[in-house]
Amino acid sequence: MCGKERSSTTDNVDDLEVNKATVCGTIGVGAGYSQLNDFWTGLDIPMISEKTYAVCQNQNMDNAKNLA
């Protein structure tokens, strides 16, 4: 489209911000791990593990509770 390429990874366990944002967006649209997996497969993006998804989901839920 625009001719620009960018590389990104979800492998860095020290920086889960991309994963947390992805999981938050997935929850926000009413989807879950399986739907995210299907979507990323269609985009040829390696999927995060179920364990990483659960960690990010729990962190997002804890953050939401602290805001309430």
C-alpha cells in the first residue's frame, strides 16, 4: 500500500505492552484467545501463547479493578 514495512515482535517477555494492548482490544470487542489466534493466523503473525494471553488478561483486569 504505502511501501513502508515495520517489524514487531511479541516475544520479549520483559515488555508485554504490545501483548497487553492486543489482549485488551480483543476483550473490548468481545473476542478471546481463539478469535485472536484466527485473526493473527490470517495476518501471518506468530501467536502469543495461551499462558502469555492469560497473564496479560489478568494484568488488564487488575488494572481495571484499580481504576474502579
